[in-house]
Amino acid sequence: EAGVAQSPRYKIIEKRQSVAFWCNPISGHATLYWYQQILGQGPKLLIQFQNNGVVDDSQLPKDRFSAERLKGVDSTLKIQPAKLEDSAVYLCASSLVGTQYEQYFGPGTRLTVT
Amino acid sequence: GNSVTQMEGPVTLSEEAFLTINCTYTATGYPSLFWYVQYPGEGLQLLLKATKADDKGSNKGFEATYRKETTSFHLEKGSVQVSDSAVYFCALSDNTNAGKSTFGDGTTLTVKP
């Protein structure tokens, strides 16, 4: 079974530039999560989708971050414009629907904003 | 809002020592509880879980019991190995809030031979 795929793995940009991350979840997983993990901290949920709909995006900085999940499968997270404090690892995870199901994580994208 | 609090680390133990990593949570309903582990150079993966009060999750010699009365889910292992060195994250999924996910800040465990 293929795991959660993410790209790119690494990205370096200057502040005020834009960047996009892509995630392909495990086939059949209707729930998809985007997290921001700053060094030394736990993953912080940015947005949670169930199929095409948004379950929670209360911690997504909507003035600069946006995310979409087309056709309930792949998802894209965008930052525009980037700030220095956006430097972090961006994790994508997916799961079956239901709180009893565990999440499967992708390898993450390490973003450095200079 | 929901929160997960883990004991501050890092934790350093000798091989075969007993391990406890404390985790307490705040949630409006009755969440499912998870421990995830991140080994050096690898991604996050599930270690164990419990979905209702008094359930015990177990895997690879690790155990954790869902204690509703103390809102805790402490991770234990009777005899740690060098290969258990990793970062451990406690997490919850809130079934009264459409399954919203919350993670703790992680505890780094180093086991020395």
C-alpha cells in the first residue's frame, strides 16, 4: 500500500515570496490534515478536510495561507506572502473517517524562509 | 479549546530502565487518544491508541491506559532499549468536534547502553 506522498521535500524561499506544497493521501482516506511543525514543538493543525469539505481551519492564518482539496483526493497548501516565522516542516496526514482511526503521515516538506 | 500536555523532556535512561512519559489532556467530549513516535530520520507513525475510557493500548512493549477520571494517557514501558530512542507525541481526536486533531509538544527519549 502506497503511503502519503508530499512534494517538494525541501524548499528555500525569500520572505514575501509565495510557495505551494502538494499532498497525495492514501487511497480511500477521506480525511486529510495539514500540520505545521516548528522545531522543538508538536504538529499544529492548520486545516482538516473530510472529502472536499473543511472540518476545521481555526488555526490557519487565512491572510496568507490557503488550502484546497480538489475532488476529495489531492490537496495543495499555499503561503503568500511568506514570513520568516513560517519556517517549519509542513506535514500532511490522512486517515479513514472516524476519530478512532489513526493518521498516516507523509515525510513532510521542510520550508526555510530567508 | 482542546489541549494535550506532555511531561517536559528530554528524558535520558539507561537500557532496561522503566519508562513513563506523562500525558494529560483537555477536551470537551470523549476523545480517542494516541501515542505517535518519530524515530531519527523517519516520519511520524502510530505507536498505540485507545478509543474509550479504561481501554489499554499496547504495542512493541509500550502500554498506555485511557483514564477518564484523571484525563490522562501515560506511556509506559518496562524495559527500554537503545532502539526506543525517539520523539514521542501524545495526541487526541475529538469526537464532539468533527474529529479535530490536537498534538502535544513531544518528549525526546534517549536510551544509553
